[in-house]
Amino acid sequence: MSETEHRLDFIQCAERALDEYGIPGSELELLNLSANATYRVIAPTGEHSIIRVHRADYNAPRTTNRDLAWITALPDDGITTH
């Protein structure tokens, strides 16, 4: 898959996830592109958040689980997650 195809795949995945989280129609601003894509999300309400999309089959489940544990712990530091 070419880099352009990866970028389109990341955007489509992020948009589907935002739909699932109830914030469709959000603007995505690419912040970082590596093995993953990280976007600033600007919701139609003006609220800002971040979404990170992993490349399929790139990370081991253990790595993804570590990321999820970190995200789960963010509210303990006063950071809102969806």
C-alpha cells in the first residue's frame, strides 16, 4: 500500500471512529504520521480532541493494550477522554 493509500485509510478509519463516538462531521488536522496517524479533532461544537489511528497489523496486541491502559488512566490526571 502506498503512503497516499495509507493516509486515505487513516482518514477513513478516523472518520468512522468519530461517527461511532457520536461526533460525526468533525474536522481532522494531521499532527503526526508515522506507523500511526495522530489527528487533532475539531468537533462541529468547536470542542478539540485528539485521535490516534494505528496501522492494521502493525503493532503487537501487547503494545496496543499498553496504549489503551495509558488512555484509560488519563482521566486520573484530569484529562477528558471519549
